[in-house]
Amino acid sequence: MKAGLLAALATLAVAARGSAAPPADLLLLNGKVFTADPAHPWAQAIAIRGERIVAVGERAAVEREAGRGVRRLDLGGRVVIPGINDAHAHVGPELPGTPIAVKGMEPSFDDVLAAVREAAAAAPAGGSLKGEVGWTALSDPRATRAALDEAAGGRPVVLECWTGHDGLVSSAVLRAAGIGEESWNPPGGFYGHLTGTRTLSGALHEYALWRLTRRLRSEVPAEQAVRDVHAFEQQALRFGITSVQDMSNALRRDAFVRLLAQARPILRWRVITFPMVEPSQPDLDEGPEVPAHPTPLVTVSGTKWILDGTPVEARALMRDAYADPAGRYGQGNFRPEAVLAAIRRGGADPLLLHAVGDRIIAQVIASMQQLGGEATWRPRRLRIEHGDGLMPDLVDSARRLGIVVVQNPSHFTIGDVLSRRYKPEVRARFQPLRSLIAAGIPLALGSDG
Ligand SMILES: [Zn+2]
């Protein structure tokens, strides 16, 4: 290691302690410590007091922080990294019910029906069933609540697509949720209909699904909900995740904050409001205001809107027509004026917009330019969640507007779907990552878990 760097690190260690700071009670020694500081990315040792790192640097400098009775942990050359932030997750109570057993992510609708029959035969009388299926089954013309009603003997059944954007429920679920057979679409979402009628088929898309599943999740008993939060935390910790940003679609914001208070989390949580209303309307559904820091490890900030679908169901809103299904361009969840209203709301409270297709991203950029442009938006760091369609011609505007992109690596696992959906020239430019970094666009990753 260069002498200059050594000196810098020693200064860092001393500066961190200061004269009056109490000594460290834990030293991590003999490691390969990644600091994420480009000026000196690697160090050997860390001194910790309570929950705070008080020094990072060479062993000798860090040793000087030791108090009486300090614990020394020999890392044996192992790598130490800062805790990973999961920048995009959906955590909350699991849906109630017995899971159906389907193989793979894209079972046929016949496979799904067979699994529903099997689960119905085994589950307690009248108990609900649930399952995660794919778009193959949900887009089957026979995928209706009548088919689920028959297979499940009238039980409540909730099937969700693994994309999270679509579902199919049995008649008992619609009835229990007070959704009439000819209901109008809710803001941002839509129901499927039996061909040629106004009668709901049981299919739920976008916000129609999230409204219903939020209702079901809010009925999960608190002890179970707390267990689900703990299970998520344990799984996250195994990946080195120590903080999580939750798009709180599972529960109303105040209910999720209460759940976290009960769960006494070990991770740091950011709770992001997920309104179920038109962006031009007030969030009456989110319950009372909550403090920005309701408990020490929980922060409440930001609002998330989902503006379009995904390539899986061909609803990511595109400028070029899909190759399959040919002639389609995808579908936005809100009218352009409502998108503008969502962006207008993004002032002091950070704004996060799920935007996948290049058409919706172009619309977001145009709206930002209309509402004050760079001067207004650069400091606000508007987030585009996913940004798969942030095509080369949009990158420079996005950079100048200070847009931050948060992508989920799970989106990179559907190459076969993308190759089918998009013409080769579109596919070739879809899902940029390295080019965003090269352009200077801040990029973070999330689990979408
Ligand atoms: Zn998501």
C-alpha cells in the first residue's frame, strides 16, 4: 500500500475518533474491508462502538481506538462489505390460504386447474387457496372464475402472476371483497370480462389486483404478519442486505408502519407510500399521516406510482409495436394528464415511478421538462423503477434531469420472453445497465422480493 494512502487512512481513523469520543468496544481485524470510497477502497480493520463504526483503516491505526475490554475479532482475511441496500422490495403479510403446487413458472391453465383440485381436496373445508402462476395460464381464454369455482368447489382462490401485475380470483373472493359482477374499473387498474359481456371474468390487472390483495393482506392476523416480516429479514440478511426500501403495496402506509413497530425489525426500513388512487386525487386510502421516523430503524418517505405493465403480458408501454402480439404498443395505467399530476406531486416528497416501456419513459421525461425541467428536477432525484426502455435517445435527457434508475436483476431472467415480444432492433437496446452507468446516471438494484 502506498505511503500517502496509509497516512490518509491513519488520518481518517484519528479524525473519526476525535479527542473526546469514547473508545471502541469491538475491533474487526485482519480483513479485506471494502469501504466503497474511491479514494481508498480497501482497508484492513474496523473499530466499532455500539452501533457505530468509529474507524476504518490500517490495523495499527484502528488498534489505537481500542478501549479496555475491547473484543477483537480476527477475520482471517475475509472480505467485509458495507450492508447491501435492497432498493426495491414489496414486503408484507403473505396472502392467507393453502398454496397450490404447480411446477415451474409457466404452468398451463390445465396444470393450474389440476393443482387447484388437488389442493381443494387436501385443504380444510372452506379454506382458501392461493398460487403463483404465469402469464401462460392467466392469458388462457378459459382462465375464468367459473373454472376456478368448479375446480375449487366454490372456495376462495387467489392466483397471482409471478410478475405481480395480474391475477385471477374465484367468485367467492370477489363477493367477499364487495366487488360486484359488473363493477367499474378502479383507478389505474382493470378487470377482465367474459367475452362480449360486462360481467367480470375474475381476472384482475394492475391496480385492480393490488387493491384486492391489499385488502386480503390487511386481514392477516398480526402475529402471522410479524412472522412474515421476520422471515423476509432473515432471508435478506443471508444475502448481506441490511436495509430495505419497501414499496408498500401490501398494506396501507399506516398499517405497514404499525406492523414494523410490532415486528421490532433488525434491518433499516424505508416505507414508500403506494397510493391506490388517481394521482390527481388525495390519498384518502392511505390512512392518517405518519411521522417521517416513527421508530429508530424506520423512515417513511416517497410515493410510488406504477405507470405501465411489463413485457410479459405486453403491457410495457412502447413507442414501437410489439412483434408478438403484433401491432400492440402496451398500455399505461393512467392517462397522460394523471401522469403529469403524479409528477407535479413530486416536490419535497421523493417520487418513484415504475416505468418500463420507452413510450412511458419518454412521457415522464417530457412531463418533467414541462414542469420546470433540469433546474426543478435535478435536486429532487426522481426515480425511475426498472427503466428497461431507457433507450439511447432518452439517456441524455434522463441524466440532465437528475433521474435515478433502480432496476431489479430479476428482469434480466426473461430473455426468451423479450426476444419474442420485441423486434430485434428494439431488443438490442432494451434493458440498458452499463450504458446508464457510463452516462453518469445513478443506478441501484432491488430484489423485487
Ligand atoms: Zn416492484
